[in-house]
Amino acid sequence: MLPIVGHREDLLVAARRLLETKGYARITARELVAESRMNLASIGYHFGSKEGLLNEVIGTAFDEWAEQLASIAMADPDAVPLDRARATWSALLAGLPKRRALLLSYVEAMAQAERAPQLRQQFAEHYQGVRMRVAALVAQSLRGAISADDPRAAAIASWMIAVCDGLALQWLLDPGSMPSAAELNAGHALIWRASTEVGRRSSTL
């Protein structure tokens, strides 16, 4: 008899609890079975492997976080794109402490995915989905100047994702040395003003 569909949700809930308490690398299939009260066959049937289950949970957790950040970035309909970016960074930094366990699990999973093509593809598809979502927000922020499928929107989205990922990794390694959101935004504003000034000088030559 095949495992019933309801077992899938039980496994996802159990896997998330374990990821938040034990970390990716230390979770065993037996622990997932015990935590979910399912069986090994259920893991294989619904997710293909233990790693497939854990990676799906990590992807879902970060999709939820991305949606929260998107809601914050787009909250003010009159905000300019740079203000939306700064709001995103500020919210990201504020949310890092309570997501530390999942961030560590994500880093551990990425390292293992390098040697597992199927898992690497799973992460690649996740990033592609996030990139498309952010590209749509970029197009919305630019008020129709470009479309969501414009390569420039995808490029900006990739840059924004890289900033968020980079900040998270730096925070994991040394949270005490991280700039505050105010310092980060002030530094970005300084670079923007300097770049604008150089652009004005160049245009008058």
C-alpha cells in the first residue's frame, strides 16, 4: 500500500523542526521517521531521498522569507527603487537572528549539493523561481520602464539576491562586525551621490 498524501505534510513539518534544532548535516532518516511518525518509504515516495525532503523545506522557508521581504519593500506605493532596496536590506538584517538555524542548514545543504546533481538542480530551480519573483518586483518598481522578462530585470534581481545572500553569510561568520542597517544605507547613499556627481561631470565634458 502506498503512503497516503497526508504523510507529505507531516514529513515537511517534522523536517522543519529538525532543521531548526539540529542543522542539516546531523539529521538522519531515522530521526525524520521518529519526528514525523511516518516511515522510510514515505520519504522516498514523496521526496526521493532524505536530502530531497530537507532541501524542499529549506526552499519553502526561504520562499516565505522572500515574500515577507517583498511585502516590506513594496509597502509604500510611492517609494523610489533605491528606497525599496534599502528597506529590503534593513528588514533582512533585522530578521537574521531568528533565522540563524535555517541559514546554517542552508549553507550545509549547498555544500553537499555540489556533489549531488539532483539536489544541485533542486537548488538551481529554487533560485530561478526567486529570481523571477524579484525581477517582477523590479519591473513594478520601475513603473513599466522595463518588463519582468527583460534581461536587465533579471540582472538587477540577481544582484539583489547576491547582496542579501552575502549579508547573511557575513552575519553568520561574524555578526558583531556587521554594519547596522542605518550604516549600510548611509554607505550606499554616499556611493550613489558620488556616482551621480561623476556622471554629471562626464556629461559636461
